[in-house]
Amino acid sequence: MVSIYQLSIFLVFAGLASAVPHSKLQKRDALPDYAITYAPLSYLYSGEKWFPSDIKTHLENVQPEVNYVASGGSGSVTLDTLSTYASDVYLTASDGPILNPLNSTPAWALSDYGIPDSTGLSTAPGTIIAVEKNSTTTDVFYFYFYSYNYGGTVLGVNTDDHVGDWEHVMIRFVNGEPYAIYCSEHSAGSAYYWDVVTFDGDRPITYVAYGGHANYVTAGSQEYTIALGLITDHTDAGYLWDMTLNYRGYWYDVDTAEFSVASGAGIGASEEADETATWLSWEGQWGDEQYPDDVLDDLETGQWCISTECHYTSGPTGPVAKNLERTTVCENDDSCTIFDNINDLTSQS
Ligand SMILES: *[C@@H]1O[C@H](CO)[C@@H](O)[C@H](O)[C@H]1NC(C)=O
């Protein structure tokens, strides 16, 4: 027989439990099942040369530099020390200006080790970050990392090559059901209602463009303009990459701006087990700083610029700088259209 006293104790504890913020309870929890069930299946281009890379391997081949001056040797930065570095640090290739066309691109930058096998497994772990926006809406970010970005050519001129390349696809879930998908594409990205994209079973198909690794929901030619003119991205069903087979998983708490480790899979899971999530808070750049454009340096680095477009540009910032807090489904909250036709693309600048 339960006394009134016991019952009231029970009610007090039940009340306390439900008062604990949901997001706190989820720290260190596994990613939600729907993050994996509906994860994108991505196709790298059949002629791709710069493959998915493990961030751990990337760090082993760079050194921290500020204003082109090294402050530590090759491989001195690890995932667990990264957040102790200032945001003006560039993780610079320790082989020297590897972008110099006179040098051959080193193996770690080409990352052939990351070429997916016939099952879609790449030995380079992806990074999956779940962000709970409120009790109904959770955004799951699928981050793709490449040690090298080849910018392609416009009017026969190669621009925008850089070390390090962070790209992402985001799926917004409402009450555990996929609602829309966003693909990062150069300076912008395109969003689509869930039902309109192409699927393999439950999973949406995305395509990764040659060299620059922009993400699209269709195969073929994708055109956008930069200052010099029209650039065409190329996508096709070349190499299937199924990130769910190998990834590091995390939660990001919008209120505290903190990352925590969730579950992973494959090599990503075993590497993640020995790591913290602090590297995700680092706001610096994952590649070389844009080489200066002057005659003497150009001989060494191969840099040149036409108008605002340069052969070599700076490495990118990481996931923390990709507006994980977004309220719309787009990285740019000020201009976000969710398309209901997969052939629509957001214009680039
Ligand atoms: C939850 O967050 C999303 C994204 O910011 C927003 O669109 C939605 O209205 C919010 N829902 C509630 C119930 O607050």
C-alpha cells in the first residue's frame, strides 16, 4: 500500500526529472537513430582526384602558422590540443608550399586512402553533429572533410585551390521525421523539401562535385558564376560514399555553445573513443593562409590573382563556423529558399 507520503515523494522526484533540460540529458548519448536511418548516400565524381581525408591524418601533416611564421613543428597539433590555439592560426602544410605547381601534391593531400570501397566505406571518417533546436526540431549535420580543394578552371584559368576543405549536408528533422535537406555549395548552398529529392530506400542521394566538393542533389553539370565568369561543377555517380559506415559523432548544444561526444562507427568510433570534442570549438583555419601575390613569392608559391580571384586561397574554418545555430535550414539565415524542384539551385556569388 503506497502512502500519501510515499506518493508525494515520488511526484517530487518525477517533477525534478522532467525539469532537467532535455539537451543536458542527451550529452554523451548516442546520435538519434533517424540521423543514421536517413543519412545521405553521397557519390564522389568518377574522375575525382582529391579524396575524403581523416582530420587526424591531416593534423599529422600540418603545422600551426600565424602570418606565415610557424609556431610549432609538423604534427605538433592534435585534435585534443587544437582548441588551445588562437583563431588566427592557419594549419599549414609542413611540406612547404605544397600548392606550388612545381611540387607534386603529397599523398596525404590527395588522400587516396580515403577512396571508398565497393560498399561505400571510406577509411576517412566523416563527422556527424546533431543539434537539438527545440523539443520538435533537430538538425543533423553531415560534415565532409578533404585535405585539398581543387577550385577548377574558369576561362582556362585555375582559381581557388586551397589546403583543407569542409563541406556539409544538413537534414532537418521535425518530430523525428525528415523535413528538408541542405547542401553546401561554395559561397552558398541549396535547400530542398525532403519529398522532392532522389532516394535509395530511405536515404537521400547527394553528389559531390569534382575537386571543390560542393554538394548537389542531381548528377550532371552545375553552373555558378564567380567574378571571372561561369564555373561548371561536375557530378556523377562515381564512388559511393556511405558516411554512416565510418564517422565521429557529436552533439552541439546551442545554449552553451559546447560540443560533446556521441556515438560513432568504424575507425571514427575507435579514434573518437580516445579523443575529446574540444577540437570542434576551434575557430581557426584548416589550411595554408592565402599566399601573397608578389613577384618574388609567386616564383616559389605559384600564386597570382586576377581581380579578386586568386589561384591559391586560404584554408577554411571548421564546422563551428558553419552556423550550426541556424533557424532556417540554410547556412545563410537571411536568404533561404526551400526548393520543391531538385533542378533549382541557389545562385552563387
Ligand atoms: C523549433 O525551431 C525551429 C528552427 O529554429 C523553428 O522553425 C520552430 O518554429 C521551433 N519550434 C518550436 C515549437 O519552437
